Amino acid sequence: MKIGFVSLPVAGHLNPMTALARRLQSRGHEVVFIGVPDVEPFARAAGLRFVPFCENEYPAGSIARLYAPVSKMHGLEVTRWSIREKNTKLFSAASKHLPKTLAETGVEALVIDTICSFFELIPMSLGMPYAHVWNVLHGDLSGATPPCFFSWPHQSTPEAIIRNRDGVKTAGEMFAPFLPLARGYAEKMRLDIDWSDPAATKSKLAVVTQTPKEFDFPGIPWPAHFHYAGPFHDGEGREPIAFPWEKLNGDLLVYVSMGTLVNGLEYVYKTVLQATAQMSDIQVVLSIGNNVTVEALGTIPSNVIVARRAPQIELLKHAALCITHAGLNTALESLAKGVPMVAIPVAYDQLGVAARIAHHGVGEFLDIEDLEADRLRRLIQEVLANPRYGEKAHWFQKVIAQRDGLDVAADAIERAFNGTDTIVRGSSTDLSMSSSLALQ
């Protein structure tokens, strides 16, 4: 079968999505990775056929400029900005060009990054089967658990359920500006959609998340076609990153990364440096990305190695602790290597991931509004000194190793597409976050 893939054009989505595409390709399927020009290096590194679209709207180099403003933001402000300035425009461009691209490439079925909001309307209009993939933390609209935009703990009291439902309402209000675009396109294509159902356009064939079930909150009423998998990485298919390995001195290694998008808050890095400067028994590798300068951080302590980019998976093999923004990929890669975490969630689904880190005892988190050097140092010392965090992280390491998330996801997609030639339509009992609720 010829399967197309479409993903949000940022590293945190492209790395897991290209890994999944490679796995299906290894099973004999013809895979086409469709994206704006800045996606091409990721597809090529993964050994995938790349087909560009939306070249005029998003020429090479435009994605970094588009996302630059969010690097200095935090909280719900980031999601609101992303919907207004990014998701709506990306959908408008895709709705113009993706139908032609699918026809020209001969794609028979489409795998869609759920965060590509309402892209599914395009295969629906073509009668093409499609599946959804959550590369970030999936969302729950049932009220059984907190929406992923919040770091609230999982509780089942009546008060907590009311709080969760209020959170769902807040999330829906953030995404309301997107709905006129989706409805307009659906009307143009004469699609009959029940807009009172927030999951009406979600795939009825397969919705797959790379989050392991063991790492989620319990009690979410997922439908039968929702599949928990596991991390979408196999240690291959990414561009190599140089690193001065000779500088590692054998002390306990603490790896620090605030991700690739909302990573331009200088005070976060400065606070990490202040918190770890006097901890003489550790060595820190600090990955800062492209949105801050080393000079802006001031004096770098002697126990710190600063790098713009770092080979994260390889470093985690040596790490005793990961200080993270709680992006899902970093959290799962840490667990896959048995590394506990201290999380500083900034925006998007990171708050929901941080809540799960604490819930499952694999680390602790500190909301960015509460970030202080002394408080952060105490959390670092607690997670390093208390063996229960490492023991639980190693338990997750075994769980992840026993279940290949890529195979689980590939199996679900193959079953979904096997023998399908038209999309299944109608209302859904899926209570997961609508594809309209794009996280990034």
C-alpha cells in the first residue's frame, strides 16, 4: 500500500513521525512523506521519499522564523498564539495544495499528525482512509482527567471533575477561532459533519499515541480504535550531532534540555546554572537551542558544558538525571533509558506530561511561575538522593523495552487500512482531544 504521512513541521513531531514512517516502509509499504520544504532534511535523514507542498506559503527557512516568537512565551499564551498565527494558516495552505499532491503521488491512505488541525477533512473529501497519530501527549475531553494544558494532579473527586470540565471549556474557547475555517471547507466539499461532536472528524479507523498506557492517567474512556503504543524512536534515522565526549569527567551527569520551540527564556537557563553551580559532585550538559546565546547566560560554572544541540539519546545513556521542559519525546526517551526527571514545563502539553512524571514517581516538577534556584536545587538533590525515583524510572525502562512502540503503532495502522477503500463516516464516541485542539 502507498501510505502518505503529514506532520507538523517541527523537530518534536518530525522525529517520531519519520520513525513511524520508516517502520511501515520496512514492512514493505511504499511511504511518501509530504511536507513544507523545511521538512525535507528530516525525511531524507530517515531514508524516506519526500514530496514538498505549500512551497510558496512556506519557503525553505520560513518555519524557524514563524516559530521564533513562541520561544519567549509561556503558559496558555503560547497555545493561543499558535492557533492564531500558525495552525489556521497552515490548514488554509494545505487545503489548497494537499488534494493535488495526494492525487499526483498516488497515495492510497494517509497518516496524519493530530496536531495538523483538520487536515483530515482533505482525505474525507477524497474518500481516502486516514489514521491519526499523537506525537505529543494526547488530550482527554471527557473530564475524567485534567486536559493536557494544565499540571493539575489526577483526582477523582467531584470537585476535581468540575475543575477538569472547566479546563476543557477553557481549551475549547482557545480553539474557537479555528472552527469557521474548518466549517467553511467542509461546506465547500459538501461534507456532512456533526459539529456538536468535537471528535466528529477524528479517524474512526485508528488513533495512535506514542504514550505508553502505563505512563497515562487511568480511567479515560477511550474507544476501541484508540491505541497506546510507546516511544517512536529506534536510535536511527536522525542527523548526527557532534559532541565533545572527551569533556565528560565521570561525575554524575545531569542532562538539561528545554526543547526546540519554547526554549528562549533566558532566566530558566540562568536559574538552572544557579541551582547546580555549587553541586560539586555533578556535571551538567546544558543544551540551549537557537533562541538564546551563551553570552546572555553570564558566567558558566566549571561543572557545566553548554551546547546549542546535543545528542540527547546518547547522553541519556550516561545520565543520572534529566532536567526537562517535559516535552513528551524527552520524557519518553528519559524513561527508555531509565533516567528520572525534574521537569520545568513551559507550555502546550508539557504541563500534562509533568503531572504524569510526578504521578508515576519518576520525578518531580516545578511550574515555571514558581521557578527559583533554591527550590530547583532541592528538587534536583531529592531526585538524585532518593532511590525510589530511579527505581521507578528503571521499571518504565523495562516496560518500554518489552513493547516496541513502533511495532504497536504500525500494527494498528496496518489493521486500520487493511481492506479499506472509503472513509468511515458518522458520529463518534471518541472523547479524546479533537483534532481542532492543536497543542502546538
